[in-house]
Amino acid sequence: MQYQSTRGTAPALGFEDVTLAGLASDGGLYLPTSWPAFTVDQISALAGLSYVETAVRVMAPFVAGSLSEYELRELCTAAYGRFSHQAVTPLVQLDHQHWLLELFHGPTLAFKDVALQLLGQLFERFLSRRDDHLTIVGATSGDTGSAAIDAVAGREKIDIFMLHPEGRVSDVQRRQMTTVLAPNVYNIAIEGSFDDAQALVKAMFNDAAFKSRFNLSAVNSINWARLMAQVVYYFYAAVRLGAPEREVAFSVPTGNFGDVFAGYVAAKMGLPVAKLIVATNVNDILHRALSEGDYSQGQVVPTATPSMDIQVSSNFERLLFDAGGRDGLALADQMRGFETSKAMRLTNAQRDGAAHLFSSARVDADGMTTAMRWAYDGAGQILDPHSAIGLAAAREAGIDASIPVVTLATAHPAKFRDAVERATGTRPPLPARVGDLFSREESYAKLPGTFEAVTAYVAERATPRG
């Protein structure tokens, strides 16, 4: 399997090189040069398989040439052996049509664990082959940071520097990052928003002088390997609800577009996805882009769903590339214009290419609260605020009653205890495995949100290239 950049000029790479690189050298994101296609019989054969076996079959085409099936199974077994539920991503029924896909049974209580536990294993396997050292730099709006840190903490050949916007993540999210005191973990709180943090990370990758000093890689969903791992649970859920003989719709609370793009990949591979519902909060750039063709950046509004407080959705570039005809040079021009003006219009090809599969909804605080109460009163289910936005969008989408609608439940409600208590009157407890979180020591740096300050901090602590 070979991978190409969305911006057209970086060399094609195999899976191992793409995983270690993260971002392409031309500033683009990697995608397979063609989508593997599963037959109806191949999808039917997933019925009854464990999550690990499902993962091996779904991901095998993407890792071809870099990992054998035996190696992939070994890594998946290690990654998903740390989850607290034997199904890894279990389904829960809410009513006759609506279901939750619980993605929060990993060690840091968020969907990011599904991908990042595997990514940590992949990094270690590939680095051991090369006797190399990796410097991971990432930005988090809440959950990516803790999941990435947990996945690589203590690994000898990796240093990780994780930026988060100071005061804009929940106390549980922050502590899950800052109480990991492994010597290879560096937490940085920056002044500004998640978009500011993400821009700093991209600037480090795009600065030739800085990148030449360190072997940089990414754990954000710009890393293809992470997004690939998320494709698996779409197959796992859909097959349990009747696929391939039955279509299934998915509603995905999203800010950075990675999780819902994984659903697009599943559809491209042959999974009968009726609709992908993109659920945003009031930071609605994705809703405007999909419904009106208007991809223009506004001011980030802090909300009770901090992981979605984003106005620049990095993975949207992958959809624009694939749905718009895979013209990398044209997309590079389009993205450069956006980076300068903070606004762009989708082309007709991009809008038409997305319209058959995607719909979108903007959900405000009242809509979120209503969905939380509906799930609690009607099904006894306590949802975190992000999952509630997904459920609100699912209930408004007008999907035919014969089609099951799966809302991705992206975080454990205890990660957002205050918001849950306000909506439902119930304060969810932390699971026992993280119950001592508030008695642990914290350690993190506070820096201005400038390229100079952050790169100086990283350069002083990272391991240079050999």
C-alpha cells in the first residue's frame, strides 16, 4: 500500500514511513493512493468476530508491505487488551432506532484511546527496526493529549510534547495529561485556543530548520495510522446491526473531522453507510462548509464541549482532496488561500462529492442539554456533552425509521462532571481505575502561544537527530 499527499508534491510513501512522518513534507496529509474494496461476502464474514480480529481484517490492506497479519494481530491484541470492556467498543440501545457506540472504555476514557493505543504500539515496533528516536509534538482540545501520553509514556525511543489551551479543557482532561510524570512526557499549557496550539504544531512541521534538528512525528488525527484505526469500529458496529444486508447511519460529534472521516473511509471500502451526520457545536465551520460551501474561520467560542471548540478542522482537507477529484496541486493552492485569508468556498466538485454521504447539524447548549435529559430519562443513559451533541443531531436528521442510527459516544461522562450534573442532576463518578486522579501530582509548563517560546522549550529538551 502506497500513500500520497493531499497537496501533490511530497513523495509517495509506504505505511511505516507515513506513520513515522505524520505530516507530509509539502504540508499535506497522507491518504492511500486507492481505497481497498471489501466484497459483501468479506463484510458478512466479520459477523461474530472479536474486535481484535475485526481490526486485523479491516486494517490489513492498509499496512500491507509494512506488517504481516501476524504482527498486526500481535499489536492489536496488546493495544486493546487494556480496555475495560471485552467488546472494546460496545453498542447500547436507546430506543427503536437510536444506538450509542461506546468508545470510552480505554485507559483515558475517550475514543482517542482506540487509535492511540495502537499508534503507540506501531511507533515502538517501527522505531525498534530502525534504532531511531522520535519527537512527537501534538496539540489537544482535551482528549488526544491524555490518550497519546498514556500510549507512549515511558517508551525509551520517544519524547512527547503536548500543547493544550490553558483553561479551556476540563479539570479531568487536564489532570489525565499533567499527572503522568514519565521522563519522556512534556505538557505545555499555551495562551490561546486549540486552533492556536494546532497552528504552532503545523508551523514546527513546516519549519525546515527546526524539523531538520529533530525526527518529528504527529499523534493528532493528521497521522494516517491513527485515522485508520478508527475505521474499524464503523465496521464492528454496522455488522452487529445487520450490515452488509442493512444500511446503517452514524452521527459523529466532531471538531477536527478525523473521526467522521474514518466513517467516510469505511463507506469507500464498501460498508453500506446510509448517512454520516456531522454534529458540531456553535463553533460550526464544518456545518457551514457542508451545508453552504462556506469554509470560513470565525472566533472560537468556549463551550461545555471543549473538544469541539475548533474553527480549523485539519482532516477536512482529506475530504476536499478525495471528494473533489484528488487534484493535489489545485488543493494546495486552495489551502494556501485559506491559510492567508481564513476563508474559502468549496468547489462544486467538492460539495457534490460530499453531499451524497454527509449531512450536518449545529447544536447549541439547549439542544445538548435536551439530548442529555432524553437519554437519561428514556434509557437511563448518562452522556457526556460531546456525545449529547451527536445524539441531538441524530434525532434531528430525519433518517428513515428502518435504518438504525448510531451516535458515537466519544467520552466517559465523568470527564465532564459539571456539565452532566447541570443537565441531569446526576454527578457521574470516575471509574475505579482512575479514581485517584485528583490526588496525583501535576506537572506542566505555561508558555505564551508563540512559535519562538514553544520551539525553544522543545529544542532544549528533545533528543536531536542522530
